[in-house]
Amino acid sequence: MYVIRLSEQNGSRGSIKLPFDVKVLDMLERTENKTDVIHYSPFEIITLGVDRS
């Protein structure tokens, strides 16, 4: 699994629709849920897990 960290730097809210499911991870890289839509808040750090296959 690839681990990707995203951070919102402009102080805005929004969402990202992905063409495939990703795992939403906590900062210790434990799976919280699986989704294809990521909602983000101002200055939030989001950790995603993407399967290699």
C-alpha cells in the first residue's frame, strides 16, 4: 500500500472525487474507512492509503 499525506494550505473547505476507492488512515496509518470522496477542512492533514494493485 502507498501512503499519501495531503494538507490543505489555503484555508478553504471542499471535497475531491476520486475514480477509485482509497483508505482514509489516521496519523498512525490505521484504517478508519474506505471511500472515493475526500472531504477536507481548512489546514487539515489527510492521510490516504492506496493499494498497489
